[in-house]
Amino acid sequence: MSSPHSEVGLGVLVGHDGSAAADHALRWAAQDAAARRVPLYIVTAVPVGGLGRRHRVEVHQRAHTLIDAAAARIRADFPDLAVETSVREGDSAEALLAASARCDTVVVGSRGHGGFTGLLLGSVSLRVCAHSSCPVVVVHTAAAKDARGVVVGVGGPEDGPAADFAADHARRLGGGLRAVHSWVLPVTGLAPSLVLPNMIDVEAVRAERTAMVDKVLDTIRIADPELPVDAAVMNGTAGRDLVDASIDGALVVVGAHRRRGPLPMRLGPTTHAVLHHARCPVGVVPIH
């Protein structure tokens, strides 16, 4: 039977509802946990509002059967991996967020058929990405079989945590790290479709942005000189450029900047674009 979720120590938490998408997320989470030698926590949520006691017991029994079967498959494939499971009542996103309090990574699938039904166009996956205090990996499509490289979006010097997260995965995957920074030329207020290249030193801006990205990457290069690290600084749209870079990547990582104010934006437009359109799993790292 399922064992209670252990909320002590670090580990990888994955939501599972028995769907094919959840199976992809489970496999990714197990591989990550095994590579890092940390526990894997598999969680499912069951809605019990309005149900009588007998039906609640039946729902719990089905959930335990489902999650125990998933855990058995993972234990068979990863015999040295510590695996624990938990069935929680209530809202799926809230259950994941509560269970993640002592984990260092949360993994979710993109779609399901109940429980953790993460939709990249909204719902659980986006809510977890927007509110998690630790990195979230959304597994909505498999990376190319030979993919080893990791891509990270660097919008500014505050994106160091996202770059560190990406570098850690690049080391374990045996690939390189590519930082992507995109910037756009200013436009006129009267004619937004017209840029003003003659009023700005494009090469000076490019040099300034390249220096900023290199500064973010310096600590990674110093810590691991053997890790291939390069940067692509280009005039373009960050979301589109990161999606393009994800085509042959194993993982693309973006920072989730926690904006403050009366109407804080939990996920910016670049993060939304990558979550919707990336061609490999997406890591979302909170930047406070």
C-alpha cells in the first residue's frame, strides 16, 4: 500500500493521475531523482467534495491502486531509488504546492484525465508554475532521443538561479549549456511598426548585453571548466528564440519573475510562450 508522503529532506515530487502525460512526467522525474540520488515522491489528488463516506473510501482505494502500480513500475526500473507515494484530498494544484514544501523540484505533465490534469493553456500546470517556491518541470513532449544540451533564457543579471538550475541538468545529461538572450530595438510611439536603427548603436547594445550574459555565466564556467557553455545574444523576441532553441534541446529553462504590486504577474509572456510551444520539457525557476 501507499506510504505517507515524507516531507523531510529534499527530493523530486511528481503529480500522477494515470494518464499517458502523467506517465511521461513520472519517467522524467524518476530519472532525475535517480541521477541525483534523492527520493521520488509520487502524489495524486482525489476530489471528494459532496461524496458520502462509502464513495470517498472507493475513490481513495482506486487512487491507491493507481499510484501503487505507478510506484511499482518505477521501483522495477530504478531499484536503488527511494520511492514514496501519497494520496491527497482536494484541489490538484493546491495538493502539489502543499506537498512541495520540502522538495527541490516539482514535475508535472501537460494533460491528464482527472487529478493532476495539467493543461499548458491553463489549469494545474500553469498554477503550479506560477506559485511554486521551487523549480517546476513541465513534461509535455519528449526531447529528441539524442538531445543532451540544455537551453536557458537569460533576460537579466537576476536570472542566475535559472542558469544554475540549467547547468546542473546539463552536467548530468552530459551535454552543454546554451544561454539565450534576446533584445528588441526601440520603436516610435507614432508608428510602432517602425524601428529606429539609426538612433541607436546596435553593436554597442549587443556588446553590453553579451557582457551581462557572460557575467551570469562566469560562476558556472569557473565552477565547471569542463562544461561546454556558450551564449547566443540576438535581436529578436525571447519567447520565439527560446522555442526555436528548444527543438534540439533536452530541456529549456526560464525564470519566473515574481512581480510585486497590487496585480502581480506570476508568469511573464516569455514563460507563457515557452510553456505553450517548446519542443522539449520546460523548467520554470522562480526568481524572487
